[in-house]
Amino acid sequence: SAETKTVGITSSGYSITSTGGAIASYSITPTLPAGLSFSTATGLISGTPTETRTATTHTITATNATGSASASIILTVTSAPTKLILSRASIGTTAGVAFSTQPQITIQDTNSETVTASSAVVTATISTGGTLVGTKTATAVSGVATFNNLGIRGYGGTSYTITYSATGLSSVTQSVTPSAYIR
């Protein structure tokens, strides 16, 4: 199987099943990332990772009186998300109509790397005087949230600020000036 964990988030959700009798002991190679531990009695990985690691194949071997068997797990540890960036700005400012190019927001860590494990919900809000039309939230897939039918309603020639935010992350803004007012 493949697992992606995040630095600072406690690991859980592993289970071991044996069809060859009771297991006497387990081993794992190579060593796990810092903060994670492996139980030679249960074969379980636990703890809170404190370092990132690219996708690494770990081999878990179970041994009993009649022999041994191995299984592999691909473990990736990513950084915790810290901020949002505007990776694609909205384009098309006809008031009351969805943008012709929808905004795309990327979830990044402190190293400005995309946190592909993130499925954060990004919410769009607008400054006083304008209103947003369409769907005002987008859920990230592989660390990227793409809006579907977002647009703006406001006075033509007036600049409005759209703020994109997600719980616990630094927000990002975009200035938009609609071309005409539509009620």
C-alpha cells in the first residue's frame, strides 16, 4: 500500500493481518523518518513524523516458527501546509458573470512547495461594496483548489479585493475591477 503522512500530525490507521499463524516478531527496512517508530511485537507504525521524506518503499517482514513473509509500504511524509498562493488569477471581469478563467489556489508549505496531501476547503470573500456570484468554495485536490463558476457583481470601474482563505493557513488576495455594473 501507499501512505502519505504530514509532519506534526500523529500517524494512525495501520492494521496487520496474518493468514499463516501467529507472528513471533516483525522487522522493517529501511528506517522510518524521525518521529515515527515501529513495533517489532505488533508490526505497527506509530508516532508523529518530524521530518519530510520522499516516497520510500519500506519492507515489513513477519516471522514465526515456520518461516517469514514480507510486504511493502510506500511511505511519504510531507510538510504541513502553511499558506495559500494564487497560482492562476481569475480573468474576465464582466459583472454578474462567472470569470472566463477561474481562479486556482495552491496550498503550500514554508518551503513554497505544494502540499499534495492537502484537501483544504478554500473560501472566497469580497471587500465591501461587491458581491460574489456562483460557488464561493473549492476543495483542494492534490493541494490545488480550482473554482468552478465564481464571478463578481459590483460597480464598473471600481476595484474590489477577493480574499481566498482556508482554516489555519495564510490567505491570499486578488484585485478585480468589473467592467460594467449588473444587478
